[in-house]
Amino acid sequence: MDVIGHLYQGFAVALEPANLFWCFVGVFLGTIIGVLPGLGPAATIAMLLPLTFQMNTTSAIIMLAGIYYGSKYGGSTTSILLNVPGESASVVTCFDGYQMAKQGRAGPALGIAAIASFVAGTVGVVALMLVAPPVARLALSFSSPEYFALMCLGLAMVVLLAGASLLKALLAMLVGLWIAGMGTDLFTSTSRFTFGHAELLDGIDFVVVAIGVFALGEVLANMEMRGGARMLPVPKGLRNLLPTWQDLKDCRFAFLNGSVIGFLIGVLPGAGSTIASFISYGVEKAVSKRPEKFGTGVPEGVAAPEGANNSETGGALVPMLTLGIPGSGTTAILLAALILWGLKPGPLMIQDNPSLFWGLVASMYIGNVMLLVLNLPLIPLFAQILRLPAYALYPVIFGISLVGVYSVSGSLFDVWMLAAFGLLGYAMRRLDYPAAPLILGLVLGDAMERALRQSLMMSQGELSILVARPVSATMLFLAVLLLATPLFKKANALRVKAIEQAD
Amino acid sequence: MSGAILAGLGIYIVTEARGWEYLGPDGPGPGFFPLWYGITIIVLSLVLVGRNVMARASEPAAATNWREVGRALAAWAGLAACVGLLKVLGFLLAFALFSFFLVAVMYRRPLAPSAAIALGMALGFYLVFPVALNVPLPTGRLGF
């Protein structure tokens, strides 16, 4: 009853004309960037973050979240028409989606992807709504040692699944912690790692690093080559996009499977939608009456991964909103956005900002309906975006990045830092260092150091406080166990297989 | 190579952290956390270097495609030049030149359409940011 009352309040917020408008802008932009290979939601949200500082915070989070889940709808279009996933999470959709397109069934494949996204995306929001408040109540009992242990566990999971080389992922995370530590120490006012620059006394703005590493790094990597992929014909007209009754019947278990697996995997930090879509595809194949047909163009091979990919969003928002622990690069940027707007993501977030949380949840229901309406009839139109030449798109991304960073501080020093982090982002891609652990280290670095120092103040310098409390001891033990995975051959083989498939 | 650079970074962090208080009467000082992650960076990067050396001894590394790297670095150099010119020419002119470089040089489009795209980009940014959104752009010595 309580949930229904809150949800009613949330719809009152989400249905305000301004919030409806920003929800539409978010899901529309999300679909476009989902369609465009090489430009992901993390980069787009980072680029647009500075522009949200003049907005109402509820409208801003509704728009940014719209980009996040909207991109997942759009990601399937390129997988099906080009055999090129718009997002890494749409890799699995290529297997059967592209085969269906080659058989002249691109329309039903795109239609099934949109319907699966809608069904599972909505289930993900229902689960978020039901699971987040109890998790927040549980986390209210946490003190500094538990928070430190929780952040260690979150980082360990992200590091474990971020790249084939655990060493490189760990090093990227540690560099993130170092960047987070730059500036004036809040406990003692000591300036750290400022290289004598007064501009660094306040630390490096998160926006500068996120836009540099994600947006510029991604564009520079894409600019290594001049060419593009060849697209299959786009079906025209709504009738040609609707799947048959038999297609929907074949997909009924896939809708459920994708919804449940996507949400559960989403709650775990680090796993992400790519792994969720692979697991969902694997489960669908395992329980299917015709597993041998998978990979040849079966509709359930499209529905299961697309469903999991979309349901994962609801799951990923649970730890971000209730614990302040993001599980991926994109949720790290969303978390940083909440902090930059003056909010405190954590157990009190829902209690202190009910209109923001419930408004966001309600907007996600509305956004999913908007996406279904947008995606079914307008897929042919969105697919035309793929014809946009790179030489027209990339200058726009560079320009928005420069203006975005300059608009935050009005400092050309920050614009130089942006260029430097762009080069770092490119080098990381080139040398196979994953970017997500760096961004997570950067977002959590300050809070992690604060929690550790507060814990040690409580114990007068005794490190044993971290293992003397059962909850923090369990989480630290799990973190160590996760990081020790490469020592166990079978477990490491599974880890590497999951990452290789995700790549 | 990247391992050696990271080891150098770790040494720098540890050296700096040793200059700050490690443990004071109120608990850990500003040097406590950086000292530990600095040491961890040194250890992990040395392991990375060691592994790479051993891997190269058994199997030579895949050749780097310098043509691809060169294209990306050329685009970055254009960006750096654009940032350097912001103070002198202002955003609109510097960005138009950078866009022209990307379209005409990096993507080898004919000069006239490239110039039109570059000018269109600059005009578009002017209309969207200062005019429509009231977001200021860096101005140069020419006053815009």
C-alpha cells in the first residue's frame, strides 16, 4: 500500500509537463546514441552533465536516466541491420538478429527487440521499486567500517569483470583513487598532488575526467579508421515491423527469462548488461526445444538478450541509489551527477528525496512506453542516423565536450586537462586498460578514504576494526576471494570467457 | 612500457605521501591512504612488467598498427591546437579551424564542402549555446 501511495506521488511528479518533456528528450537522445556505434551512454551523459546544472534536479535525473535506458533500445538496431552492436550489451543480439535480417525478417527482429525491451524494462522498474526501499533500510545500520568494506567489495567486483587482465583493471582503479585524492585534504587542509598549480587545489573536476576518458577517448579510438560498415535494407511501415503471433509465442519464456536474469545481474556491481544478455541467451538456449537453431535467426535469440539488457537498468540503479555504490561506468557518472547536484546517494536518499526517487521510478514507466511508441514505427527513421557521416558527427562531439567542460568552471586550464584525459582515455583503450574501474575509483575515492579514516579514528588506529565487525568482515573476505579468482584455474577460465564474450 | 610508467607514478605517489603525516593523534593523516595505494601501484606494475617480459621471451608481441595510431594522434594534436588557440582566437574561430582540419584533412573531403561544414558547425554552436542556452563560450582577443 505504501509503495502504491509513493508511486502515485511519483506519477504526479513525472507527469508534470517539464518532466515529461525531459523524459522524452532523454529517451529520444538515448535511442539515437544507442543507434550510433561508437558513442555510448556513459560518454553522452558525461558530455551533457554540465548542461544539467541549470536544471531542476528531478528533471535532470529523469533525462539522464532516459538516455541510459533509451540507449539500450537503440543498441539493437545496428546489431540487427549492420551486425555491428551499437552498445557492447547488444553483441548477443547480432547472433540471431542479423541472421533474421539476412533472411528478410529484419522488421520482426526489430519489433521483437522493441517489445522485449519494453516488457523487461518495465519488469526491471517494478523490481527496482520493490527492492530499493528495503535495501536502503538495511543499509541504514551501516557505519564507516561497513561502508569501507562495501566499497572494497563493489570495486573488487567491477575490477574482476572489467577486463581480461585483472592487473590492468586494478591499476586503472588505483589511478582513479589517485586522481580522486588530488587537491586539499578535507581532514587536515594539506594540499596533495597539486604539482604547484592553484587550479588543482579543489581537485580535478569529475566532469573533466569522465568526458575526457569516455567521450574523447572513444572518438579518438573510432577515428583510427576512416571507413564504415554496410547496412542491410531497413524495412518500411509499421506492418513490416510487427512480429507474427508465432514469433511472440516462441518468445514468451524469453521475455520472462530476460526480465528476471537482467534484474538480478544488474544488482551485482560489475556484471553489467553485457554479461546479463549473454547469460540470458545461454539460459534460453539451454531450455529451448530447438537449441540447434540458435544462431540461425530464431526470434527468442533476440528477445532474451534484449530483455536482459533492458531489465538490467532497474537492477543497476538499486545499489547506486540506495548504497551510493555504482556498478558500471554509466552508473558511476549518474552517481557523480547526483553528488554534483548536492544530493547524497545512500540509504537516506529515498527517505530524504521521495519526490526525486519516486518521480524517477514513475518516469521510467512512462519512458518505457515512450520508447515502445518511438521505436516500433520510427525504427526506419532512426536507422537513417546511421547514414550520418563520421566527419559530421565527430566535430560535434569534440565541440560539446569543450563547451561542456568550459561551462562548468569557465577555466581554460580545465579544457587543457580535458585534452590530456582524452589522450589518456585513448591510450587506455589502445593498451587494453578498462575505463570503468578508473571512473569508479575516481567517484568512490574520496568516500572510501573518508570511511577508512573515520573507521580508524573510531578504533584509535587499529586496523582490526575492519574485520572485528561481522558485516564488514564478510564483505572484505568476499572482496579478497573475488580478487583471488585468477589463482583458481577453473574460476578464472569462466571469468575470462565472460569478458571475452562481452568484448 | 605502460607498466614502467605506472611504476614511476607509484614511486612519485609514495615519495609525496611520505612527506605528509601518516598517523597522528586524531587518527590517520593525509599520507596514510596514498602511501598504501602508491605501494600497491608499484608492486602491481612491476608484476605487469615482469609478466610482459616473460611473455615476450616466449612469443613476440603483435605489431602495432602505427597508421591507425597516427590518425588518432593527429586528431588529438588538432584538438590540442584548438585548445591552445581558444585564448587567442576564441571558441568560434578555433573550433571552425579544428572542424575544417577534421573534415578536410582527416576525412579527405573537398575543400569547399569542408569549409562550409566547419562554418556551419561554428554557427550552430553559436546559436545553440550563447544564444539559445545562455552558456558562455571562451572568447579570444578579437572579442568573440
